[in-house]
Amino acid sequence: MNTLVGCPIPGASQPKDPVRLVDANGILRSVGMSGCGYDGSEYQAYKAGAEYVRGLIEDAPTVNPETQRPIGTWIVTKTIIRGVNRYECPFCGATRFRASAFRLNYCDDCGAKLGV
């Protein structure tokens, strides 16, 4: 992730705040009223705070994990033996030896989605 600060070139990448992907469902399970030791007005304040936090979590944007995976195509580097090709991952450089890239949908080493 590019986090350049004070980029002098107009139109270039601007500073980005780091982003954390969290399990919102786990947080929602932990933010609740079970085990609340308050009563009366303290309970009402605790309940309002818990509902506010739950609302913030539920309104937070979600991310599809598939969009975080890099996508590319296998690089055919060399034909080794008649009909067997050497395929190289453009992201990590891992190699596979196959007759065709028909079933090489992703790289086993880095997890990148790859096509032919």
C-alpha cells in the first residue's frame, strides 16, 4: 500500500491511511447487553452506547475478499518436452509444468487468480 506523505507531484498518489479488515460479526457478538451489571439510568446509558456502537459496525462498508486477490495471467516461459509447457506466476515467480493451463486457475504459492 502506498503511504507516501507530502507527495510533491500534482495528480500523483496522495497519502492513504492504513485500513484494517476486521471480523465485524465477531465484534457484534461481543457488543451486547448480556452480562450487563448496570441497572436504572446506568443501564439505559450502557444500552444506548451499545446500540450506537452496533449501529456504527453495521453501517461500516464491507469488502469482498475476492477483490483483494491479485488477478493476472500465467506466463508461458518455455516448452520443455513435446507438449509440456513451463508456466510462471507473474506475481511470485512460481513455476508449473503442464501440457495446458486449463486447470491452472490460481497460483498454489501466492493464491493469485490466474487465467491463460
